[in-house]
Amino acid sequence: MRAISLRSEQLRSINLNFATVEEELYKMLKRSLSVLKEKVNYKTKVLLSTELEFRRQLEQLDNAEQWMDTQRVDLPETDFLQAWKLHTQVSESEATNMMATSTTKLTRLAPSSLGAAHCEPLQPSFERN
């Protein structure tokens, strides 16, 4: 009778340990998913703001091109060539700065930074029977 009672107690202990470990694992999963969602939301916002900035800069470049078209018609050729030279220098500089800035921002958002290696390590406590 004592052996049966001991085995029942061991079985209860095993089941309790299983339930405890399972609960810890679900808590870890919930925390990890929460961190992942926060990172995804942040990175999505950064990407959307970067896209908006690209669109703004493209619109600015389009406006500069339209302005140059009117200058081509309104200015004498020599004055237009000087304006064109300045325009191309400024446009190249802006494009270079735009690419450098966007590359830096987008590199920080690499998909690998969403991996488990960047989540805080959580260690469950396992009871051994």
C-alpha cells in the first residue's frame, strides 16, 4: 500500500512539474511574442516614415526639374547653362545624402534583428524527479 501511495505522490509531482513548466513556457512565449510585436511595429513605423520622406524628396526633385524647364524657356542660353550646372550639383548632392541616410536607416531594420538572438534570454526552472 505504501508503494502505491509513493507512486501516486510521484505521479502527482510529475504532473505538477509538467503544469508548472508548461505555464512558464507559455509566459515566455507570450513575452517573446510581445517583444516581437513591439519591434515589428517600431520597424514598420520607421519604414513608413522613410517611404514618406522618399516621396517628399522625389516631389522636391520633380519641382526642381519643373522649375528648370521654365528657366530653360525664360533665360538666355548662357544664364540657363549656369543655372543648369548649379541645379545638377545640388541635385547630385541631395541624392547622395538621401541615399546615405536611407541606407543607414534601412540597414538597422534588417530582418535578422527580429530573430530570437535579440530577445532577452529566459530560462525556465525545471524540477528533476
